[in-house]
Amino acid sequence: MPDSRVLDTRMVEDGAAIRRRRECPACGKRFTSYERLEEPQLYVIKKDGRREPFDRGKLLLGLSKACEKRPVPRARIEEVADEIQRIVRDKFAPEVPSREIGELVIERLRHLDPVAYVRFASVYKEFPDPESFVEEVQRLIQPVDETE
């Protein structure tokens, strides 16, 4: 709305966007707008070789499903998605293998919530049998060596 009045402006997403609180002079209602840098399209290379545009919504959906009914705030899930998206753009643009995105997600979930990690790992790692699944859970229970 071009006639709106800006009440507050803040940098968000580590400076990648600007959030503005605005007010409509006609009705007095307040709303928020975001300004983001438009970046070149990033493509994901799937396991079968297909390429599709990177979709932050898909990333958020996967993280949200893994964290469903867990004590992980939505804001933290958004932060993780932002972090992964930034890493992918900085390191892999213009194309990123889906495997790299999966590895970034699984690493973040391991430190974010152990149950969310196991949920995601059970789908991502495609365990061939229950024993493989149990081995993964046992690795999770063991202390993580931060020097690795």
C-alpha cells in the first residue's frame, strides 16, 4: 500500500530482509511487510537426476514434521531453515544435490531435538531393517564428540 505510514523498521533473518510495521491512514489497521533481496534461482538435484527449484516451504515442512508435538518453537524451526538456506546458497549455488540438504537438516536436528532427529533419520536414511534403526538410536544416545 503506497500511502501506508511506516511505524517501525528492523533488519531480520541476519540482515537478509527488512521488516516494516505499517499503518493504513484510511482505516488505521496495522500490518507487516517484508523486503527481501531477490536472489538467482537455486536448483536441487534429486536422487534420480531431476532438477527442481529450491523450495524453502518444502524444507520448512520437513523440519516441522520432524518436530511435530515436540518442544521446539516455530521460531527456532524458521531459524534452522534460514540457516540451511543460507549455507546452500553460499556453498552450492546454482545447484545443490538433495543429499547435501538432507545432511544439513539431519545435523541441525541432531542438536535441536533427539526425537525429531530420529523421525527425520528414519525416512532420510532409509534403514533397510530394524537393527539399522536401533544402531542409529544407539549412536544418538552415545555422547557426541565435538572434536570430530
